[in-house]
Amino acid sequence: MQRPRGTRDLVGEELVGIRRVTRVMSDLFRRYGYVEVETPIFEHLELFEKKSGVNVVNQLYAFKDKSGRWLALRPELTAPVVRLYIEQLKSAPKPLKLFYFGNCFRYEEPQAKRWRQFLQAGLELIGSAKPEADAEVIALAYHAIRELGLKNFELRIGHIKALREVLAHAGVKGEAQDPIMRAIDSKDEARLDDELNKASVKEMDKKMLKMLIKLRGSDAIEKAEKAVTHISKAKAAVENLREILDYLKILGVEEFNVDFGIARGLEYYTDLVFELYVGDVQI
């Protein structure tokens, strides 16, 4: 009997290393005032259908229990933790700081560094829309990498709201934006063109969006501000990103790259986004 495809057994130094990572991250999160929470491995299927996005829904391990209720193994942890907040912690003092670790499950093609069962870590800072709050979350990820002693890492920071406001200006609003955002996330230009055509986006607006998602590096903020100066909400999003970056420097984060091409495939991403890479592996 062999283990299921896309899974792995953990023994010896590999398991020791994983335990060290969770210990270092837990200690760091607690120093910043975060409290650990844990949610069930399975939830009602509806939770992920509503909150996790079509890409994740297509990879769910879903099943009916003996009472005929549709359940799913959790594919990610943000939606369950938000469900926990709504059910039990909504009246707690704000801002509310939570962190978590847990195994998640997605039916995707096994490949290097990706598994159908994987350990996810994360945190939520709920109840503050201030740029300082966003900066704190990024700083925690950055300092976790530093404390773990990882080298050759890259921190990329973007702002999805700037992209969404450009699309709204082009007449594409609400859920109609999601296929376009997923196309941007895929880095597939042909797919992006196809989704923009389906949404009847004008050539001028296509050009602006494509220019924006290619902006990277030290002058990306200035170029983005000029590009969206006539779209007030998009300009406000870029200015918000500038404020976050200023607070990041105060928190000791100096090594990062601005990248307006980050567009996560999960629908609950609406504003600031960031990615961390160690070598060519996204973590």
C-alpha cells in the first residue's frame, strides 16, 4: 500500500525543520500581540464556494456526509478564520489579531514544491483600515523570513484596488472583474486579451491596464500615479500603497519591490497584496 498521490510522509530532519519554522513564526506573531486560533479541517462546502474563488473551488475535495450535507476539506485558511470571527469574535475589541497554522487540501496536479496536502500559515489583522496595519502584516512576513535565516528572498508588493478601479472606470464592475483578475494572475497575455474582449473593454482602457500591470521597481509608484491621475479612486489606491511603503521602512523593512502585476486568484483580495519568493519558490 502506497501513500496517495500528491501527499508525503514527514520524518527525520524534514519534520524537525517544519516544527522549527512553526515555532519561530509563532513566537514572532505572539510578540506582536497575535493570538493563535484553530478551525476544523472540513467546513460546509458553501463557505468556499462563496469566498475562495473559482480556481480554488475547482480543486476542492468535497463530499456528502452521512446526513447528506455537502462538506469540503479546507483548501485555504482565510475563509474559515473569517467564518470563526463572524460566529464568535465579532464583538471582540478591535483591532483583532489572529494567527494560525493548519493542513489544507487541493486537488491539483502534483509538481515540484506543490502538494495536494500542504501546511499553511497565516495571520489576520481585523478591524483596522489604516496603512500602518497593512504595513505590520508585511513586516511580520519579512521578519519571519529573516529570523528563519532564509537567503536570496524577494518581497513583491502590489495593490489590487488600483487594478480594480481601472477596470471599473472601463465599465467592468463587481464580479465581472474576477475573470480578468484571474487572467492577470495567470501571467497569460492571450488569456487576458480574451477576457478583456469578453468584457468589451475599449482599446484605450486595455492599454492603460496592461501598462499598469507591467510597472515594477523603484519608480513604479510615480509612473502609476501619472497613469491613473484622471481616475480618482485608482489614484487614491496608489497613494495608499505609498503610505504603506513609508510605514514599512519605519518597521525596518527595506528590501522589497513594487509590482502592480500581482493579482491574486482569490476573490477576497481587494486592496494590498504581497508575495514572498525564496529563489524561484513562492512561499
